[in-house]
Amino acid sequence: MSREFQSFHITASSDPVAGRILRERLTERGLAEEQAGLKIELAVKPELAAESFALHCEPERAHASVAGGDLLGLLYGVGKFLRSQRWRAGGFGCSALKLAEKPERQLRQVYCAGHFHNFWQVAPEPVQRRCLEDLVLWGANSVHLLILPVIDFDDDWENPQLKAQMDKMAALVRSFAAIGLKISTDVYVNQSFRNTPKELYARPNTDPRRGNNGRNVCISKPEGHEYVMRNFRNYLERVRDLPIHFWRFWPYDEGGCTCEACSPWGSNGFLRTAEEMAREIRAVRPDARFIVSTWTFDRQEWEGLAARMRENPWIDYVVADGHATFPAGRWNMSCRAACR
């Protein structure tokens, strides 16, 4: 059975976030909110599995219900409800429907690469928030935000534009963590600011896949190491109270140094500095979880990573992306075994 509706009425017995999002999506389609419309009940029911939802549409009764095992599950159910209707100008056709779903994968992350003055850096915060909310309605349960794109700023922590960018990203972090999303961000190992002293520059990457913005720092130079760690601590001080769950270290694009002391970068200079930074993060955030990327790693770097992880398994997750030469056999299995 199907029935046409031009209005709705939401009853939300749990968190108001799902109700607000559903109301906004319906009213912007031209529907009015009134008692005579389709009654939509929203509720969190702990007896359901985490992040799962149950959706029941009964158009003959002018009634629909969405229940989630938690707030995220409720939002996924709201998304499914919206995608299940047949939308028309000023109204929609609602068909009888009864289903229950739960995610197949544990981590479903959205990566918001906010740098080079793209959408995730320059768009107004309400526009970015709306985009992320839509992605949550499709099932995302984690978001990765670049809180500070250092390659777009000078080394000036009091710069109003830098502070405004960090404040905007911090607002997104807090609001999405509040509805249950796991927040992830990058930690800059040797990527650096636009005005980095040239005498601290790293030896450039020669592989074009690995990128080279000209402002990577050689952390094997004592002055370079001090400069990188000072800026890292400035960054950590400003984000330490944000509800960040995952801290991700990225080796190349941008990053890297090909000097003898840093090479092979992926399993030497990069991991050495990442581990030092991870210790300082964990000192202020004991709940921190660490992700290491293998972007454009070669065979030597994969072998070195596996060996280091066996010696000191501080890494919680590996982003396994060989880019062109994905690891196979014993190198891949060694890394898997070392991850917690």
C-alpha cells in the first residue's frame, strides 16, 4: 500500500539531533509540519544492537517509526527513511515498509582533506556541517578532519586566520563527537609551514608519487627536529582537549626526507618521529589510538615497518596502501600480526 503526504509530525522521545535533521530535510522539500500529517516516531532503544536501526512505515495509519540502538543507529534509520520515499514537489509517496539493518564494517570513515583552500578549508562551517550530516545519514561513523593545514599558513600561532581555521574545525569536531562519531586527525611528522627556514629543509623526494611541497623538514638535523617538535607541541596544546579518538601519521604527500640519516623514510625517520610524538600524545590523552599510513611505501619500508612493530607495537592501525606495489605474503602478514 502507498499513500501521499504533504505534511508530517515528528515525535522524538530520545535525542533531539535526529529530529532536527529529519525536520530540516522534510521542510526544505516543501512539506509542512502539522498534526494531521504523517506521524514519525523517533526513539533510541538500547535493546537493539549498537549502530543498528529498525524502520516501520505504515501509510494506511499515517504512521512511521524509526528506532536505533543508539543515536548513530537512529540517524542511519532516518537516512534510510528519507531514501525510501518517492519525493514529489511539496510532498511524497510513502509505501508500506518494515526492515532492520546493521552495519557490516566496524569503521566507516569520511576523510575531509581540508587544505589548499578547498571546500573543507574555506566553506562556511554550517555548509560543512550539513555535508557531514548527510554522510552520517548514509552510514558514516567516523570523520577525519585536518584541523590545521600547516602547508597553507606561516609559522605564526597567533595569526587570526590560523586561529579561525582551527576554531572552525574544533566546532565540527565537538558537534560530531557529541552524536557518537569517532574523530580522527593528522599529526604532522615533518610537513611544515610556508615560512620554514630553508636551512631546515629535508632532501626532496625523488619519486613524483610521493609529493614534495619544498617545505618538509629534515628531522635528523638537530635544529630541524627541535623546530618540528616545538610546532607539534604548540599544535597538541591547542587540540589536547578536543574529543579526538584516532591520531594519524602520514609519511608522504606531504612529508619525507631522503637524506642518509632519515632513509628509508617510511621505516626510519618517519616512524622514529611518529613514535616520539605518539608518546607525548598518550601522556595527555591516554585513550588515544594511533594510525600509521603506508602511502607509497616500497618493499624496504614495508619490511622495516613490520620489524619495528614487532619490537614495539605502539601502532593500533595501519592504512595499508602500497599505491602501486601493495605488500604481499610475509610482509603483509607481519604487519597484520603486529597490529593490536
